[in-house]
Amino acid sequence: MSQVRLERVSKVYDRATVVRGIDLTVNDKEFVVLVGPSGCGKTTILRMIAGLEQISSGVIRIGDRIVNHVSAKDRDIAMVFQNYGLYPHMTVYNNMAFGLKMRKTSNEEIHRSVTDTAEFLGIRELLQRKPRALSGGQRQRVALGRAIVRKPQVFLFDEPLSNLDAQLRVDMRAELKKLHRRLQATIIYVTHDQIEAMTMGDRIVIMKDGLIQQVGAPMEVYARPQNRFVAGFIGSPSMNFVPCTLARSDGQQSFANSGISVAVPASKAAALAAYEGKAITLGIRPEELHEATTQDPVNAVFDAIVEVVEPLGHESYIGVKAGTASLLARMSPDTRAEVGQTIRLAVKVEKLHAFDPQTEQAIC
Ligand SMILES: Nc1ncnc2c1ncn2[C@@H]1O[C@H](COP(=O)(O)OP(=O)(O)OP(=O)(O)O)[C@@H](O)[C@H]1O
Ligand SMILES: [Mg+2]
């Protein structure tokens, strides 16, 4: 059983608290991604789990053991770092064999383990090379191989793809997912890239300033972000936020700003009642905006002026201004929009998000 459990774990460096009482359970064989902006404490958490950093308070359990005072080498964990940390003077074979030699594994066993793993990772023909004679992607595989041969209970990955070019990153994302399935291992993976988090994690943990903001399956977090930070961080391009007033007339609530007035769907009316006549932040994902047709209800439609057109081939990003609000819409590449032109947009009102402007918590 290789569950990892953090209970009220904190880290203080010279009076600065960088991890603030984190509770998190990573289940056996689960792939969990910690994601958040630079400096939010991701690496610190991994290093505390690995035993490379003392915790200031709290409890860390791996399996059914409390490991607070267990040294790194006895935690049965393998960590893959961003810079791979390969030994430059050793061949690939010896880099991979090193940990096993330290454990006094027999030579036959080492040979079998290293060659099998190299075969599995597609680096068998590289075993006699030194790291400087490898590409970034090949080095990355060697670092993975070195972790895999040790058959640890838990793998910790700290931004292992960030040194690779864009195409290789996409390929390695898929490979790591396959690897996870084959190894049946518990993986905790750190990244600041929300696309990596969304595509790889069984669950994702969104962090900010040493605190967990939300934990959930990727699509659950995407559909129901609990606060404005998560709403803006997950999803690319980011959610649009529009400062509005919650207006009410003839029994119908609407989000209103100088250029937009869209109806609140009946399903959300009760939750928003307390905000009538008050400020509210409307959240609209770029893909929930489309060019209006006669099918769209009039109270979900507004006019906007096109400011930017970014064709990407398979879709276009269209930046518009509606009243004082700037919005980005993600539209079909066939959309004919020119800068300066007025375009009529419609929103899917059921997909709108609303946030309290003070607390920034999601209202519904
Ligand atoms: N040894 C240290 N002494 C003092 N402060 C530290 C130390 N290590 C990290 N910190 C601080 O702790 C905070 C969290 O750092 P950490 O490396 O965990 O962030 P991160 O989320 O991994 O960021 P990045 O995405 O940039 O790698 C930062 O403000 C950092 O400056
Ligand atoms: Mg880091």
C-alpha cells in the first residue's frame, strides 16, 4: 500500500511560512498533480515528502508509516528532478545502476533490471553513452529509468518536462501517462503548467501562496472552480472576468455592466438572490462565447467591438470590448471578424460563473 498522506503540514523558513498547514491524501496508484504559480510551495512539498527537507509541523505518512523522522533513503521513494541530476562522468548504464549498486543488489539482478527498463523506455542502444552525448528528451528518459529500476513505492516528479521543446513535451506527457498505467505506481507530479496538470492528473491540486485552493478531477475543477483564482488559472485562454451589478427587473435577474446584460438562468437565481442590486463578478470562459444566431435568446446576446483577431488555424481567438469590459472569445476559424467591426455575441447562460468580488469565492 503506497498511499501518501499529509496532515496539517507546514514549512517555515526563517520566519516566512511557505507551506501553510496542508492536508492532502494521495491514494495508492493515483497520479496526482500539484499545480500553481512559481513560489507557491510545490517543490518544498515534494522535498518534504522525499525527506530532503524537514517539516516544521504536521505529519507525513507513506503507506501506514509516519515518516517524519525517517531518512530520505529509507522512505522508498524516487524523485525525478527538473534538471535530471545525472552523473556526468558515468554511462547511462551506470547512472541507472547506481542506486541498485548502493543497495548491494547482485550484478545479474542489476543487469536484468537496467536492460529491461532501458528496453521499456526505448533507450537500450544508449546504455554505453555519457549524458553529455544525449538529447534533452533522452536524458529525461535516463532520469526516469534511474527512478524506475529502484521499484519505489512512490514516484515524485518535479517539473520533469520543462526543459524539453514543445513537441517533445506533448509526446512525453502521453508517455508518462502510459508509464503510470504500466507501473501501477503512486505518482505525485509538480508543474506550473495547467495543461500538463489537466491532461495527466487523475486529480489535480491547485495551490497558491502555500495553501491548497482546490482538489479534484481535472474536468470537475474546470467545470466548478471554487474561487476566482482557480477559475483563472485552469483553462487556456483564461476565463474572462467582468465586474457587473446583479440587476433585477420583472422578476428576472441579469448580470449588467455598461455594455453587457445577460440573464441569470433560473437554476442559479436562488443562489444569487443575496447579490441583487450589488456588485458581482461574472466569469465567462472564452469557449462559452459564440457569434449570435437567431436561435440564441435575446437576453443572452450583446454587441461588442472587435479589437484583436488571432487566427490559430483550427480556431480563432477574438478579443472584443463590450462597454468597459474586455473579453476574449474562442471561435470557429470561419468567423469573419475584422478589427473595428461590431460583432453580436451570445453566451451559454447555464455555463456562466459568478464570484463574490470581495471574497473571490464562487457563488454558484
Ligand atoms: N531554502 C530556502 N530558504 C528560504 N526560502 C526558501 C527556501 N526554499 C524555498 N524557499 C521559498 O519558499 C517558497 C516556495 O518555494 P518552492 O520552491 O517550493 O516553490 P515552487 O512552487 O516549487 O516554485 P517554482 O514553480 O518556481 O519551482 C518560495 O517563496 C521560495 O523563495
Ligand atoms: Mg519548484
